[in-house]
Amino acid sequence: MDEDATTSNSRAAETFDPDLIHAIFKLVWRRRAEKSSGGNEGIDVEPAPETSRRNRSTTANASALKVSCELLRIFVTEAIQRSAFIAEAEDATVIEPTHLERVLPQLLLDF
């Protein structure tokens, strides 16, 4: 039972920092908001009531950040494993960017 607790604790330490992921999300949301509001400066249209949601800031709760971190961890782990498989097939000792480039299309389809 102690082994399971140790594995769980080490897995938690291996995941991405939720504060870092939240900062990345905020950056993307801010850029999208700037991009979407930048194109409508010359148009003076009264917004419909159902579009008022755009004016609210986007947020993420703690559980959503935790799940996002876990998904990102799984994605990166899978990318490394698939790239290592390709590198091993080529008798390479180091994973090169070309190995990652070969597995990315199928990896993105799988996720």
C-alpha cells in the first residue's frame, strides 16, 4: 500500500504546475479577446443580449486546471514514447526533432 502512495506522490510531482497552465490559458484568452475585438473597431453595432457573455472574463476552476495538467502530461509522455520507438527503430540513441515530427500527425488524431 505504501508503494501505491509513493507512485501517486511521484506522479503528482511529475505533472505540470497548475499555476503555469493557468497563466498560459490566461495569455491565450487575452490574445483571443484582443484579436476578436481588434477587427470590430470600425463597426458600430448594438450587441445582442446573448452576446453579452463575450464581455465577461474567461476563468478556469481548480479541477479543470488539474484535469488539463493531467491531459498535458499524458500527451507529452505519449509523444516521447512514440518518438523513442521511432528512434529505436532507426538505432538512434537520442530522440531527434524529426522523430517527433513523424509521430505528431497520428498523435494529434489520437487525442
